[in-house]
Amino acid sequence: MKIKLGSFREKITYLLFGGCLFCASMYMFESYSGMVSSILLLTLSILIYLFNIKPLAKSQILNCLIILSFIMFSMVVNWSFASIDIRTVVIVISSYLVIQSFSYEDFLKKYTDCIMVIALFSIAVYFLYKVAPGAFGAFPRHLWRNHSVLFVNLWLSVVPVGMQDYFRNFGIFYEPGIFQFYLNIALLIELFSNKKINVFRVLVLTVAVITTLSTNGYISIVLVFFAYGLFVILGSENRDKIYRKIGFLVLLSVIAIIFVVLIDKGIIGSRVFMKFSSTKTSGSYYDRTNAISYALSKIFQNPLLGVAARGIEDSYNATFTPLNWMMLYGIVIEGYALVGYSKMFSRLTSNRWLKIFVVAAAFSTILTQDLSFEWIVWCFIFCGIKNGVSKYNEKSELY
């Protein structure tokens, strides 16, 4: 039986892309040295490019070289050659190669498909643990990086078996707050990038966000659906379609309420939103707001080139991504990151006002975790910088 070359290459590319996602972001790679995961990430990204060789535009090569130059200038000026700095260089090169290998649409599809697999598996594991926690007793257990919580590693999901009533969906990541970023971005893409909305995929991503018990995840998903609500009103001429889509949003709200009342048993109210009542000197809310002043204090030391990884005394305070780019490597990197990330998501719609809300929802997902040099974030940045116009339009339907 003959195997079609195009189909074979597509399957291999999916595996390589998923491998990059795991090497760059998976919790269990925290157990290995940064060098191991960096070498794997760079190798897989090179293979992706070799399987999908596309001509490199001079402007794109120049953008990548400028970004790398300023990062390395910062490293030299600050005498910072920590593993994080080296990994940053690898992430920029790797994300650049991957984005040059795909069209805008192909990249979004591969991203959402990979996140859907993780979301489905993590939801199944989440509810299985809720019903039968003893089923996970036979698996080897690992300590979280701060040695406070035990995990079972199932590769497509890590199970925090030591969190008792505050059991949360981590996906493959070391923080539910990071998982919500991946989920909400996938949800945003699902809602805005398809002429027909796959209800099953939207429901899976929504339930997965809810199970993270992430405060920022809940705020972000509200912004995502608010943006989609505007999209429905502004993009649909047929009143019946508007009612169908509004009904769809109502259905999602009902599912969320059922989850809170029947399954969650008050955990969301007591654990998630109580963060806003943290004291002035401690707690999650204090840490997140303090991250802004911390980043600004570092930026003022060297706004042109930043302080690099060596200049961060306490990485726990560096959780505000939009300022972390400048804090680490200066104003040029900040400019590229902000523009690229914004353009990546503004391309999902052609409506000028709607672009503002879509971009705002995308930025909301990165406000409470340090994702400044997360591999997929730099894929988004290069995707936004890359020339080209999306084929997506304003009208979409449910199916």
C-alpha cells in the first residue's frame, strides 16, 4: 500500500510540533537540566523546518537577528550567561524556525489540535481522580518543584494527588495558571478562526479552563466570550444566527453553573476568588500586583538592554509578562514582543473595534504568570511579525 508523501509529512510534523510543545513546557522536563530540553527543542524545530522547507524572507531573518542580537548584548552587558539566558536564545531560534515552516492557518490548527488532546485527557483524569482517587495509587509519585505537592505523571497530564479538596487541573504544566493560558488561547482561536464552530471542541476547552480553578483563567474566559459576543453581533446579518449563538453562550454558562453547584462544592468561591482578599504583604493577589512594581524597578536600572536573568533576584516576583520582556532584555525586545503578540491575534478579525477586544483577551491570559519566554508565546510573536494576511473572515456558524 502506497503512503502519500504529503499525508506522511503532515503526521510527522504534528508529532514534531507536539514534541516541541512538550520539551518547552511540560512539567516533567523540570526534572531534567535546561540543556537537555533545549537541545531536544532545537532539534525538533530544525526537523520541522526540514520537513516543511519554505523560503525565508530577508525581513524575517533580519527581525530574528535583531532580536537575538539584543538578547545577547544584554547577556554580555549584564555578564549573565545563566541557563535561562541560553534557553532564551534557543527558544527564539526554535520558534522562528517553526513559524517559518507553516502558514498562519496551519500553525493555528496544529496548536489547537495539540491543546485539544491535552485538554481531553486532562479532563478525563480530573474527573476520574474526583470519583476514584485510589486508582492512581499504583503510579510513581514525584514532588513538585517547591517540594510541597505530590504528583503522578501520566505524560499527557500530571495529577496533583496531594492537593486534597483543592484539586486542580494542571494539564502537562507546572501551574494551572499556565494551563489556562494555553486553553484560553486555543478557545479564542476556535471561536474566531473557523467559519463553522465545533461545539464539542469549545465545550471541552471551556470545561478544561473551569477545572484549572485559575482566577486569571476565569477572568480571561469571560473576556474571550465577551469578545465573541461582540463578534456575533457585529458579524452576523441573520437574526436567527445571532439567537443561535447567544443560546450557545447561555448553554456554556449553564454548564459552568452546574459544575459550580453540583461538582465543585463551593471550592471555586472559597479558593479561587478569595485571592482578592489577600493581605497587603502576602498572598496570591499581593504577589501578582507586586510583580508590576518589581518589573518597573528593574526596568529603570537599564531600560535599553534590561537586567537579563542574572539581574532577577527573586523570580517569584516576576510574573507580569507584558513588562518582563523589557525587564529582562530591554525596550527593543519589548517592542517586538508587544507588536508581534498583538498582531498575531488582531489577524483573527478584520473589524477594527473587535480587534481591540480580541487582543485584550489574549493579553489577559499572560498577566499573572511569567510567560515572557515561553516557546509558544514566541511562536505567537513571530507569527504576528511574519508577513501575510489570514484567510479568516467575520462570519461563522455553529455545527
